[in-house]
Amino acid sequence: MRKMGRIVLLAVCLSMAVAEAIGHRPLHAHRDVEVYRESPRGRAAAVAANVSSVTLHNAAVPGLRMPVVGIGTGGYSFSPSTPGEMWNDTTAHKAVRQWIQLGGRRIDASYSYTDQIGVGLAIKEAIAAGEVTRDELFVVSKVGSGGLIAGAAMGYNDTMVQLKPILTSLQLDYVDLLLIHWPGPPGHSKDPACIGKPATYRACRQQTWRALQDMFKQGAAKAIGVSNFEQNHLNDIIEMKELLPAINQVEFHPYWHEDALVKFCQERNITFNGYSPMSCPDWAVSSH
């Protein structure tokens, strides 16, 4: 836990620095909160109220704000026998519970992670204990492409069927932000637009984005966006002339920063959300 605490603290500091460095729009911080020293709930609320947030645009409920700091719940190892950091339901439950108690309000999960049940349990317990309300949390999840993860495929129908298990595992009626996890490959998709090996997965991405738009219109997500999309992937969405993503979540740190992609997103009001602010040392270990 001591190691996890150091990692989270450093990640928080670097996340804020990165967000302030690349966010050309001014960040907003609420500072009109009284600190109740005798109450853990009060201290956490004071911390949360002083965390900067940004307004999301495009495919987002008007006025929706996202805290710039969040906790990620995915690792790059899926078993104790493989290198890298492994997250399971127990790990996620403990980390998210502590994150909320410390004043953290943004929680980043995914259908293809193996720990959404633990994330959901931590959220449920925190709400039941009066530590936070649902409206104070900003919960993120993602659909496909989980590669070989069962059910985490791309395409319209394959994406739509992921919504129910996402909400069930998180024990929520909606998520604040839902992302397409990767631009490809489509996994075990049954969608005609995704089957085969085309030069690009343009049609597959577009069908997946149509599914997210329908989820957004149904109120299952307050905002929708993409993750790990490069400019050509975003152009596939833009040429549809429909809703644009509110977010593009991409790896961003001193060792890997795509400045041209940041500018491309900002010019289209797509909020650029950097992840892994300290890079991905466990990914390097598990890949070599």
C-alpha cells in the first residue's frame, strides 16, 4: 500500500502539471469551501473542491465538467506469473476506496480491464458510507477493442451489448464518460464492417462511434469520446459529420508526447486527456 500511495501521489502531481501545460483553455478551481478538520468527509470534500476541472464540449451534456486528476484502474499484467503491475477486483476495490477517501473524484475504468466489479463495489460502499454522492463522482469506462478479451469487440451491435455489463459491474445507472478504448483491431466482432482484414478499420470505427452516440442519446453516458486515436482515426469520425468526441485519451508524458495531435484536438474542441504521466514502466517490463 505504501508503494501504491507513492505512485498515486506522483501520478496526481504529474497529471496536474501535464494538464495545465497542454490545456490552452483556463482551468477552473472551486475554492469556496470550508475545511472541516474533524470530519474525514469534510477534508476529502475540501480537497475535491480544489481540484481543477475542465468543461467538456461536442458530445457532452452542456456544462459537464471533468476533474483533471483521476485514478486509472488498469495494469499491463493479467496474472501474478507475468511481469508488470496486475490489477484485479481486490486491488481496484482498495485503491478506489482510498482514492475517494482522499478526495479523488475521477475514476477511470474499462470493460476490458479485469477489475470493474471491484471498482463498482468501492463506489457503492463510499456512497453508502456518506463519503461521497454519485453526482460528485466522475466515472469513466470504455468499450472494445479488448483484443482477445471476450465480448470487448468493435462494431455497432458488439458495442451496444457491452453497455449492460459495464453498468451492472459498476453498479451504476450511467457513466459520466464512455470511450472507444482503441481504434482497432476489432476483436471478435460479428459486424460486417469489422470482419476481415481491410487496410484500415474506418467503417468499423464509424459503426462503433454510432453505437456510442446512441448510448449518449439514451442517457447512459453524459459524454462520449475516444482513446488512443491518432489524427487519421479522428478524421474517420469527423467525416461522418455527426457528433464529435468530447475526449481523446492518449498516453502523454515527457518520453512520449504528440504535440501535433494535441493541437489537432484543441482546434476541434476535443479535450486532450493524457494518461500514464510517468510513462509505462510495467508495460516495458511485460513486453521484453
